[in-house]
Amino acid sequence: MRRHNLRGAILGALLSLLFVPGAAWAQGTSGIAGLVKDSSGGVLPGVTVEASSPVLIEKVRTVVTDDQGQYKIVDLLPGTYSITFTLAGFSTVKRDGIELTSNFTAPVNIDLRVGSLEETITVTSQAPVVDIQNVVQQRVVSREQLFSLPINRELGGFAAIIPGAIVAPTQQDVGGNKDPISQYITIHGGRTSDSRVLLDGMRFNAEGQGRGFYFNPAAAQEVSVELGGQAAEYELGGVQANLIPKEGGNLFSGFVFADGTNSHLASTNLTPEIEARGLHVVNKQNYVYDVNMSLGGRLKKDKLWFFTAHRKFGYSNTIAGNFYNATPDTLFYTPDRSRQAFIDEGSRTNSVRFTWQASARNKLNFSYDNQSTCL
């Protein structure tokens, strides 16, 4: 039986059509905010604040402090940033190594002192780790963690590395031998129906029964798993797993990851004592495989980027107590105990994402994703 779930969704276009200056449309994006003062403690309006990072297609995002000396740089992608503060008559101050993750606003407060226009002070210190702008409780799973930890890179795997998070006992996954669509994370006694799976803030699994979409870890910059204190745009208080898609860059880069196993590397708990009680076969793993690859780069430097990711994965498990029918052409079922029944599932996901910098403040994302599952 083949189920084909094709969603040619324009997930970024219109959603990420940022033709309203300063608007932060995409969910899961981050920001930098703070206060600028002089050496006497007085606030400084009119300070130019520039945030630069390789993850920005425009390279630099600029704002100016208001009459209270405050500034906010919003709609920033996860990555490493440098912040530069400039005001005529004061020394320029540069703060390096600001690490931003999803849904995180880094507080960066700076004191400027009177100095020559040519003087630049570079501050290198530990990046802020406490977000004082919101109360969201979250755990960020980075791209490196997704592929370095022995997890299945789906919701069940995220639950395995988050204290207090659980999946249903019947949906526990060992190395990828479960259909991940049926896995939902709960925490603090919540209900599975309160959980949501998001792509860049958009929900892509419909209400009710249905296949839904799988995560494509090759397409992820990181995954933000929000555990409590969600923002007002979420209608429920359960776990929100938000995949932040990765974008291309000026440099071409590729990625390939594959893993798998078969029945020869799996033990069995079938003992002579259990067999003596009538159970002669158990659930076993025939094989598990997962292949991920991605490629990204520029179509036009500093103007148009692309990123494409692909995943093919599946598993096969035998089913205890189920056998092929030894008499298929009769009205009766006769178990063929030499041929144990099994479930075999293979899936694939493909995605492509284009990022176009229309102007200094306006950016357009276009994404196309499709998926198929074969049972």
C-alpha cells in the first residue's frame, strides 16, 4: 500500500514576505536588544547599532537607539553575531561572539566613552545565556547534536535528551524502528493532543487523522522545543517542536550522513523459559536505515541563495504471533510458522528553499517540500 503525501507548500513565500519594514514574521527567529549609556550613566540616543553575521544575506542589520537609549534588532536568524556601536565624538565599541539560538533575545548593554573617531574598542566575552525579554521555556537542539547523538532525529529522539519530556510507552523508539508520525512529546503531565509540530513557526500537520510530515534533519539549522510559557500565538500549552530551516550562503557547501543496522546486530530476549510457556517468536528488527544529504550556495552573491535537503529512511520489524497464511486459497487461516509477518515502511522527504534579498530590509523566502511513504 502506498500513501503519497505531496504538499507543494509555499511555506516561506507570503509568510516570509517581509515587505513591512521591521516586521518579524517568521516564528523561531531571534533578536538583540539593550541599552546604550555614556560613562556617567546617561542614556545615549542616536547611536548607530550594527549587527553583522555570515547568516545574514544582507550581511549587516542596522538600527538606531531611541530617546531612551534603547535599541532592538529583530528577525535575526540563529547564528554568531558581532555588534558595533557608533556615535560621533565617542569611541566605537564592537562586541564579538554573540550566539543566538531560536526564540532567544540576547541582552547586550554597552557604555560608550568619549574618544577619538578613529578609536575602536573590541569587547570579547562570553555570550549572554539568559533571555530577559520573554518567559518561554525551551530546549534548542542544534544541527550538530542532531547528527552526533545516537537518537532518531524525530520527536521521540528529542524527548530522550530533554529532562522531564516523555513519549507514550507504546511509541518508544529504538534506533528508528518506529513510525515517528505517531510520536508526540508531553511534559509536566500534559496531553499529546496539546503538542504541535511546526516548520519555521507554521504548523504543517493537520488536525485529526492523517500522515502529516516528517522532520527532515538535513534541512534544519536547529530545532527549538518549547516546553512552557509559550507566546500568545500558540493556542495550546503543550510542547511546540519548531524546526528552523537552514538557508544557503555565498559559499557552496554540502552534507551527507547515513546510518543503519540489521538483524545481526540486534539481540533477542526470547529465552527457553519463555518458549516453554508457548511463545516461540518475538518482535525483531530486520533492518533500519536513514540517509540524509543537503547542498546550499549562491545563485547570485549577496542577493539570491538556495538550499536543498533530502532524506530517505525506513525500517522493517517482525510481528510476534503473526504469520503468513499457509492456505491462502481457502476460507480458513492456517499460520505458516516458518514465515513470520512483518511491517515494512520506507519514506522520503525532499525540500528546496530560495532566499532573495529584495532590498536592505526586505527579504523573500520560497520553500517547496514533498514527502512520500510506502507501507
